[in-house]
Amino acid sequence: MSDVTVTPAAPAPSSSRLQVRPELEGAQPIVASDGRPLLQFKSPRVSQPPVHLADLTLAERQDRLKELGHPGFRAKQLSTHYFSHYTTDPAVMSDLPKAGREELVRAMFPPLLTEVKRLTTDNGDTIKFLWRLFDGALVESVLMRYPGRVTLCVSSQAGCGMNCPFCATGQAGLTRNMSTAEIVDQVVAANRALAEDALGGLRTDGGHDADRVTNIVFMGMGEPLANYKRVMGALHRFIDDSPEGLGMSARNITVSTVGLVPAIDKLAAEAIPVTFALSLHAPDDELRDELIPVNTRWKVDEALDAAYNYYRTTGRRVSIEYALIKDMNDHAWRADLLAKKLNQRGRGWVHVNPIPLNPTPGSIWTASEKSVSTEFINRLRAAGIPTTLRDTRGKEIDGACGQLAAGE
């Protein structure tokens, strides 16, 4: 934790606009026995997927192969096929003995994700994948092409146990944690789709020149830090050099959380320079208790202290995610309070990403009006807080932040 002491402010609204209170939409609230929103920090006891090569380190793969009666050096061959060529097809693995090849591949690469459908935006730069897991659970991931980079938004849980009322995933509750390999396989599948020109191939005009996933954001379904061990395993598969993993830069990976403070501190101590993002959405406890139920466990200042500690420990600037919801959290005084709390901890340690709310079907809420968003952003910038209005990709296919509901 940081050594900064912050006195919580109790601001009075400076705007006459109506304050809308959070309410769960579309479904009955998921509540605990005391009537409070239920928070699910542990995965239900359900069957887990079979062990896959991506669940294991290279040394563990070698041991596994020896148990199966194969020489350990096959681990590098299989890993190269999966992490470099994005394939689990035994027909193309000509460097493996033909006798027993299919059985070996089946043992090391049990099927994890089955594509149910994919939706593509009209301009072709964003794809949402719907995947069925081995037990029938459904998850989604979103692939987005930008000039010079390709970003994949991955899921880490089937459903989510954080119960945030404005998020389609949170309204569904938690089905189970995803395995390390199920998380990794989303990226390998995306790379395979890119190799098949799913996003239209490379451009020759100096624009879209990335031929594989370059950036990963843990902003799909689930709370990543509630599935800490498996998410850390996936991070290592992403950043470890070939043939151990994909050889990506940790700096191009973003891990997001609604504010699980002990896990934030644990992540800081890992010394892996990923980008850390805190989904804040309100600077005051009164509103955030209702908007982000985990705030009843760890308050705004505790979450911000942990975020600041992440910066001090890693030297990596923290991102603050803030969904702007009309008449709920977009008041000018809340921008001022947010700036005050961030500046009390220091300068240069944080960047704020306001996001226009992406409403779910039948939503009673909507994004802030443009003039209100502009004032909110301008107040943060005037206080010296770097602030960028974030791009909301995939709204037309329900693939933007907060819209992933894994519906068939």
C-alpha cells in the first residue's frame, strides 16, 4: 500500500441535473442472504477442462510427454506448431512420427473452444467470436484491427461474479473460471483467423500491417483477478519466448479489475510490466457501492492506493476506466473529485480513459451527452490529469465493453 493519506471528501453536487441511482436491469438482482449484491470470488466446484499443452510450462510438457511414452524433445516441436503456426492439426505435423501422431496430438491438444458464430462489423475491422467450452459454457472474445496493431479482448471467466448492474456479463453471474489454456486458446484462435484473412489481410498503404495479435486486454467476460492463478499462467504463455509461448511484449497486455485490492498488490509484486487498469466508474463511495458492488469490500481510496502502489512498484502508469453514464456518474463535481483524489497521490502516475456507456439490449441507461462528456474530460485535463476518450469498438455487434453476454 502507498504511504499517501487521503481524507475522503464529501462534496455536494454543483449541478442541478438529476442524480439517477443504479438499478439492475432486465433480471432480478443476484443477492446474498443479507440482501446485498452477491459477490462470487471463487469459482463453483464444477468439472474442469482436460489438461492442454498451454496449461503447462515447457518443462512440464516434457514431463507429460515422457509419461505418455514419448521423448521430451517432442515438447518443443508441438509447442512450435501451436504457438508459432497456430495449429493442432496432426496432418501438418510432418516432423512427428506418423505412427501414433494422431493419438499424441489428441492427448496434448484436447479441444477447448468450439466456434459457435462470429459477427463482423460493417467496415470489417472488428470481429466478435462466440465460443462454446467443453462443458457447454459460452464465452466471447473480440478481435480489433487498428493501424499498426491488432488487439484481442479476452475473457477469463464464463460469466462474472462481480454483479455490476450496468454490465451484461455481470448480470449473468459466475459459471466458472476458465483454465489457462482456455484463455490462451482465444489468442491462438485469433491468430489463426488472422492468418486466414478474417480481417481482410494486410494493407499496402502503410496502415494495417500487423499479421498477428499484438495487444491483449483482459476486458472480456469475467474479473481477471478473481481467477488469479490461471490468468498468471496465461500471461506467461503470452510473454514467454517461443517455443515456450507467444513471445509478446508484456507492455502490450492490459489487466483490468474492478478493484480486488489484495490481488492488485499481488500483481504488483509479480514484477511483470503489464499495463494495469482499474475500472473505477465513480470517485465517491456512496455511488460506487451501488454501481460496483465490490466497493462494499474495498472502498475507492483503498483501490486507488493499490493502483498507486502498482505504479510505484512497477514504474508503469496506471489506467483508470470510467464509463460515462448519463445523469448517474457524469456530474462535473465528480470529475473534480476524481482529479483531486488522483492528484493527492502524485502526478504523472495515472491516465484516465472515459468510455461512453455501451448500453445492453433494453437498457434504461445511456451514454452521457456529448457536451457533458466534454466538460467532464476538460475538468480532468484542467487539473493536470492526462485524459483520453476511449474508442468504443463493436457496439453494432454487441462487442463493446460491458456488452458481452455470450448469447446464441
